[in-house]
Amino acid sequence: MANGWSLIVGLVFIVAFCGASWFLAPKGDDQTIWRSSLILSAAACYLMWAITFLAQWHPLVQPQRNDIRHLH
């Protein structure tokens, strides 16, 4: 069931993943690239999911049925 808590739970999960990515990134010359890649991809995935979720949860255009016969 879709509710407002889905956004918050998803955000908490992404923040935890980003924190883990920051501290658990492999040490070495490419550590900055690993951190940036993981954190940016997680943030982009969350934003895409959240925008899609909200667009379906509160649509801007209400669907209309065409199979209803109008009586004059």
C-alpha cells in the first residue's frame, strides 16, 4: 500500500547506503571516484524513484473514462 512513509523509509535507506559508501569505499588512489560514483548513483536512483512515485500517487491529470454514454 502506498503511503507517505515510503518516501521517508526510502530516504533513510539511501542516507544509510551513502554513509556506508563513504566509510567502506576501498582505500587507494581511486577512493574519491568510488565514493562519488556510489553516492551520486544512489541519490539519482532515489530521486528518479521518488519523482515516479509522487507522479503516480498524486497525478496532475485525472483519468477520464470514454466508455460512458452521456445522456442529454
